[in-house]
Amino acid sequence: MPVPILAARDVRKSYGRGPTRFDALKGVSLDIVEGESIAIVGKSGSGKSTLMHLLALLDQPSSGVVELNGRDAAGLRGSNLNTTRNQTFGFVFQQFFLTPGASVLDNVTLPLKIAGVRGAERRRRGMAALAQLELADKAKNKATDLSGGQKQRVVIARALVNDPSVIFADEPTGNLDTATGAVVEDILFDLNRSTGITLIIVTHDEELAARCDRRVYIRDGLVVDEATSAHHDAHRGHGAHAGAAEQPADGDGEVAA
Amino acid sequence: MNGFDLIRSAIGNSLRSKTRTVLTVIAIFIGAFTLTLTSGVGTGINDYIDSTLSSIGASDVMSVTKTPADAQNDGPVEYDPDSSTVESDRPAGGDIEAITSTDLDTLAAVPGVLSVEPAVSVRADFVQYDGGTRYQSAIGELVPGMSLELAAGEQPDASASDDQIAIPQSFVEPLGFADDADAIGKTLTIGITDAQGTQSTIDATIVGVSEPGLVGGTSAAPNTALLDALHQTQSVGLTEKAAQTYASATVRFDPDATDAQIATLKADLKAAGYDGVTVEDQIGSFKTVIDAIILVLNGFAVIALLAAGFGIVNTLLMSVQERTREIGLMKAMGMSGGRVFGLFTIEAVFIGFLGSAIGVVIGMLAGTLANSVLSGGLLSALPGLSLVAFDPVSLGVIVLTVMGIAFLAGTIPALRAARQDPITSLRYE
Ligand SMILES: Nc1ncnc2c1ncn2[C@@H]1O[C@H](COP(=O)(O)OP(=O)(O)OP(=O)(O)O)[C@@H](O)[C@H]1O
Ligand SMILES: [Mg+2]
């Protein structure tokens, strides 16, 4: 069993204090292996986003431990934490969170700008990410002038631009019609397959969940069920487990940049 | 995010909501504009005083009076039959203790004193040209080394043996001369009354016409020979003791003396019982008054700037509010709180810079305009005075001060933004 890239060990999270205290997570344990695609499924308010935020190190658990590559992430502070957020993770949120006045390219290169990458290099990598999502011709447009599907592709390009090892996607298709949603899903799964990027998708959509290697069902802050896709598992058997360690060194692995 | 990108983003952000930024910039502009003008007036007037001061020269002389006994304690002063007083025509001074020839010797012995001369003061009854109308005129106590601002002719020669005088420009026409140049070389008749009440006249050659200025512009300036002649005539009938008492003496010291050396000399004079005042000290008190007025005006401008500072706080708080999700996103992507703080404070400083730079530039234009209007009208009586003058250092200080205020104002919203929790911001609707 390889060391999981991300793991939750009896993670609890409560909001508020005293009589208004609310336990959003009541002891969740989870291992995520590098290169797999996993769906966190549950009804609204079940604690999916809360769990995702904890795994993405955007928030600290009230108790329990989140591990990154086998090490307690609570030890990450200040600039180490910021570097991890910036270099290791990519985010696709349910809302686009695009800066309205800025160009598509500027939106996509925001993580690079935060990382302190210089202008020319930023442009080059931003254009590469946009080309990957077939949006190169929209680079100079304002982000607000795009269609919903295009916006979500811009968001994915932004998540990819820093060449992260994990992509977190919170309801990535929640805002899109079925056809556009399917296109966005294809892009994400293609990336997962071709570059070995770890995909963590939060959704209440069973069909999207079914396309993932593994599904974790959450209800009222507890994991109630886990399922592994038979054919996916067979398919991923080589990719995710046998090849997990070599994957990033793979020639294809560099295409994400 | 590197420094360059941080500044660029901050400037970009400030231009995003233009109306709000423009309104804040206007508020700062008003403060900076006012400050530019008030400090410009301060610089202008002080420059004028300085240039007047240097044109007067006489930087190596000090006017010395006896320290009145009551300067030390407030109570009544005991009568001393040996001390004499001079009846002075100075409006504020009242009776001051006279300087006698003994005092002159004492003064000459003070270290640092190069020479001592009694300051002779004379009061003429009238001046007259060629039997024309007689006018009252003050006879200036021309301090040796002092130079007049001349409209025509030259400075009366202190070492000349003949009687010379320079008259103020305002006397030229009333006395009956065609113009300034016409008066040069003509003979002026001065009427003077002695201690016994006998009036006599003395003739002097007009060698110069002096321009009106801050000092010495309204009195006629005689040379030493004429002054002595006038004094002698005036003293006829006085006892020798009375004739040889003076209101003050003029002490010369090393023209290269430093401020510290001058201060030492004053202290030495004080210890000997005399008060020494340089020309600079006399005019310096003008500057003190003007500086105080300018300070009050600047105070008003700073109050305006403080109000504008709250405008910045308000503007940036609104933009932090508006950009809550963007801030959350940037923090989720690994932007440090310090950089977020920097982003907003730089934005504040940039707004401050815009407002102050525009304020300073427009202030300079307005000041220049005011100068050209005033110098032809209200201030035409004071040639050489430009009411508003600008010195790059104080303009730089204004811009930097405003940017400093803007920075301080910016810290409040910037801290709020820097402390924002990424999750809370991302959940924000
Ligand atoms: N800051 C907070 N303070 C109090 N309660 C909170 C806070 N954030 C989340 N919660 C609560 O925690 C629970 C889980 O929230 P979470 O956002 O994880 O739900 P979710 O599973 O993602 O739902 P959805 O599918 O609607 O997004 C919800 O009941 C929510 O009300
Ligand atoms: Mg959610």
C-alpha cells in the first residue's frame, strides 16, 4: 500500500460554540492515493465542502489529523502552507470566482502571479494551459464576456496552470447544462488519465460520481458508504496503484504544464 | 507575488471602481492643494524677507542697548541719581538707559567686538528742494554696512567728507523732480531745530533714490558726514554729558562669525549688562510671526487631509467588502496575509499619491497665476515680492506626508483584508 497523498484520520469539525454549536463532521477517515479520482457524494449540508476544505488545507479540523504525503499537515504554517496551497493544489469551485474586469489570461495566471513567476514565463504557461482547454483565442477577452461553459474551462485552466498534483473540484458542473457539464467532466477525467493528476470531486450528482474510481458517501458528517467502480478499478489497477510512483516522471505527465 | 506585480495589481485595483477612486482623490486633492498654497505663501514671504535681508547686508553689525534694570526682576526699580536716561522717540520702548562714553569703552573691551560706534539719532523738521514745499521726513539710522535698494544713483558714501543723502522714491515727485534720475546731484535742504529751539538748515547732495522695501524705504539715508553735522546742530545747547549719550551703539564683529560665535558674543554682552540685536534678529521676528500664521493655515489643510484620510478608509473598506471572494480565492491559492495587506496599503498610497501630486501641480499653477495677478495690483508697492513661491523640498514633503496619511488610513481596511479567512470569504455571497 503506497503512502496516500492525502488522508483524513478521525477528522471532526464543529462550527460555533455553546448552544449554536454545530458538528459538520463527526469523525471522518479517508485515504486518497495519488493518481486516483474520488467523488465525495452527499446531500446538501452533509459536510462535503467542509471535508474538501479540510483536505485542501484551507481550514483546520477541530480534532483529528489531515495528512499530506503521510505527514500531519497541522505542522504546515505560514509560507510553507501558502506554498503547498499554491504549488500542490488546484481549485475548481462551484462558483467561478473569476475577476470580472481582468482578461481571461490574467485570471488564469493568478496562481503564477501569487507564486511570483515573472511576466513572460507567466504568459507562456498561461497560454499553454488555455490551449490545453481550447481557449487560446479567448485569452484577451474579459472573463465576464464568456459563456458559462467557457468560464468553467477558464477556471480549470487556472487550476492546472501551476502544474498541481491534486485538483479539488466542488460541484464543477453544478452551474452548467448537461451537455456543457459533460464536456467539462471529460476534460477533468482526461487530465486524470493522461497526467495522473489526483482528482477530488465534490458532488451530489450520481452520474458524475459514477465516472470516478471511488465514491465516498457522506451523511450528517459521517462516511456512510464507500464504493469502488469495478471496471474503473480494473482499468485504474495499473494506473493508480502500480504506476502511482512513476506517473509524474512520465513523459505525458509534463503536458499539464 | 513579487513587488512589481503587487504594485501593478494595486494600481489596477484602484482604477477598477473609478468613480469611488476619483471622489477620494478629489478629497485628497483639496487638502494637498491648500497645503501647497499655504506653504507656498510661507516660502514666498520668507524668501522675500531673506532676499531683503541679504540686500541690506550689515550681517556683521549688532545694535547694542543697555539692559534695563527691570528686565531682571518685575518689581519697581530703585532710583539711581547716577544713571541717566535718554528720551527716546521709539514708540514701544519708553525710556531706555543711555549709552555713555564709558559704556562705549566697556563694549570695545568685550572679546569678539571689532569696533564700537554710538548710534546717532537725529530728528529733522523738514526737507526741501529749491525753495519748494517743505516735507516732514525721518532721517534713517543707517547702520554701517547696510546697503539700500536703489532706484537711481548710488549709496551715500560713508567715508566721504561732503554731505550726501539718499531720498526715498516717494519724495521724488513731491519735492519737484521730474524723475528719479533727475534728483541725483541736486541739493536738498534739511531743516533742524537745536536744544535751544533755534531752527537752522543744512544742505546735502542727493546721491541716491531708494526703493520702497521692508526696511528703510520711507526715511532719508544720510552718510556719516551729514549725520554728524545734523547731530552737532541738534546738540547745540546741550551739556557735554547730554550730548554724548546715545540710545544705542553699533558693534561690529567678524563677518565670518558663525551663529554659535554670535550667540557667544550676545551672551558676553549680556553678562556685561548690554543687549545685542543683529539685523537678522530684528527681521527674524517678522519671520516668526509669518511662520506662525502659515503654521495655522497649514493646520487647516492638514485637517482637510485627515478628513480625506477617512475617505480613503471608507473607499477601501468598501472595496475590501466587494472583493471578499477575490481575497478568499487569492488566499486559497497561497497568497500570504502580508501580501494582501501590501496590496491594499499600496492601493491607498497610490490614491494618496494621485491626489497629492495633482493637488501640488494645480496648486503651483494657481500660485503662479495669483503671483502674476497680484504683482500687477495689490502687491505692486512691494517690488520683488512674489507672494507664492515653491521650493521642491517642501512640495516633496507635502506629497510624502499625504502618502503617509494615506498609508495609515489604508492599514485599517488592509488589516481586515489580510485577516480574512479564505473559507469564510469563499462562502461569502
Ligand atoms: N461557518 C459556518 N458556521 C456555521 N455552520 C456552518 C459553517 N459552514 C458550514 N456550516 C454548516 O455545516 C454543514 C455542512 O456544510 P457544507 O458546506 O460542508 O455542506 P455541503 O455538504 O457542501 O452542502 P452543499 O451540497 O449544499 O454545498 C451545513 O449544515 C452548514 O450549515
Ligand atoms: Mg458545498
